[in-house]
Amino acid sequence: MNEQEFVKLCKKAVADYANAHLDKADHKQITEADVFVVWQCKALQNNKALLSTTLFDGMYYECTYNGDKKELYFDAYKKWENRCIAVS
């Protein structure tokens, strides 16, 4: 799987997941255009990416593609806190 196919697969998985978990009363849906890659790498036949969306929900997503098994592993995380820690 090349980089563009991998990113497209990840963005679809994230958009589908986010839409399935949005509050239906908000009448809001996102598209793949609302998903962006924060970080990505490829090692041999495997790919990994961290993604987020334009939603203000604090979620981020990790997608890992196992090229040997042709499987995509999907993790969804909630950002709980962001701190600045001074180091002397």
C-alpha cells in the first residue's frame, strides 16, 4: 500500500468513527476533508499515522497498517490535559 492509499484509508476510518460517535442532536457530520495527519511514517511494508479532526473534541487517532496481514489497527484517544512544564 502506498502512502496516498494509506492516508486515504486512515482519513475514512477516522471520519466514519467520529461520525458514529457524534451527538445526533447536533446534526453535525464530518468528511475526510475534516481529518488531518499530524505525524506519519513507513517502515518496510508497515505504515503508522497519528490523525485528528477539525472538531473541538480533544480526540486523536492512531492508525497502524500491518502490510504482512493487510490489516489496519485503529485506536481512538481523548486528550485530557496539556501542560507546560518548565525545565531548569
